[in-house]
Amino acid sequence: MKKLLLNLIVAIALVVSSRAGIVFSDTFNYPDGGIVTNSAGIWVANTGTANTMLASNSELVVSTSRTEDIAASLGATYMTNGATPALYASFSLKCTGRPTAAGTYFTHFSGPNVNGPLSGARARVWASSTNVASGTLAGSDNFLLSIVNASGGNATNAQWGTELTTNVTYTIVVKYELASLTATMWIDPTSEASPNVVGTDFPVDLFDTAGGLVNVTSYSYRQATG
């Protein structure tokens, strides 16, 4: 079984006029088992099979063989035309098995569209085992991450240029600029000037509001084949 082990969330932070503040953090220090039940409402189920997203040894276990999506409220609605220009998320990631060639996304900012209060997704982090530049990976234990906005996006949108290795822990940092609909991803950064990739795929999803706009209310993790 392929799993992602996540120590969320060093921070979900907002930036307003060059000032940053943490709006949500979690160390996953819950009893082992279904995180929706054991977090006492901090994490809520969105779709899929209830209580199959697990906490274990202070890690969140995200599996390709299960289906539950979960979300944690950020305590406010961050408007695309509001006072907050950008939201950041940071977490530690260890992948214990390779994703499929095409892969899929496993975490994102979320907000409402016509399908429901948590059905819009932005700044999707996408795991795959296909190198967009060469088509193949150098190592049999390697994988790659991309940053994607559109629901129909894939690993080709903005892929990290260096292959990552399973069973190694990385720090992932994501920024979502609400007005420009731009997502940026860093891996093991030391500052905002560190190497990054930028997903500019314009997210005009069928079920979003006009212009692909989604007001962010939560942060989510997703289990899905791939």
C-alpha cells in the first residue's frame, strides 16, 4: 500500500501588507485511528469513506487505497478580492511508495463552489512518477511533485525539477495568491527567494464562480487512486 505520511502543518499563514500571521497549525498528536473522530471536529470529512484518513504516531497517513477527503477550517473566509493577498501552507512529507505514472493531487486549499462548501480546490500538490522533461525517472524509488490549480490539471503544469526519493522527509511550502489565482511551491526552502515552481494554469472550473474564483475557507487532504 502506497502511503504519504504527513506531519502537518507547520503553518497555514496569511500575508497582509507584508505582515504574516498563523491562522491554523496542527501536529497530528491524536490517538491512532480515524482522524475525523479522534480530532474532535478539528478535521471534518468532505467526501469518501468516513474515518479512513488515519492519524498514526503523530502523522497523517494518506493512502492511494482509501478515499476519504478531510478539511480543517481556517477560521475565516479569504476572499479573492479581499485584503489578504496570499495564503501559505507548510508541512513535512514522506512518501513510502511511488505514485502512479500520472499520479494525482493529495492536498490543497479549499472553498465553496456550486457543488458544496468544500468543493473548490486551489494550489493542489500533485505527486507522480513521470518526469515531464524526460518522460522517465532516474531512480526506481523516485517521484516528483507539481503544483496545479485547475481541476483538470496534471503533473505537466509546474513540476519540481529535481527528483525526490521515497522514505525521505521533505518540507513542502505552498503559496496561493488569491487575486491572481497563482500557486507557488518550494521544497526544503530557506527563504522566499529559494528555488520554486509556479503554477499559472488558469482554474476556470465548471462548477466555480465566474472567472474561476474560489474564496478559501479551509485546508484539505485527499486520498485517491494514483
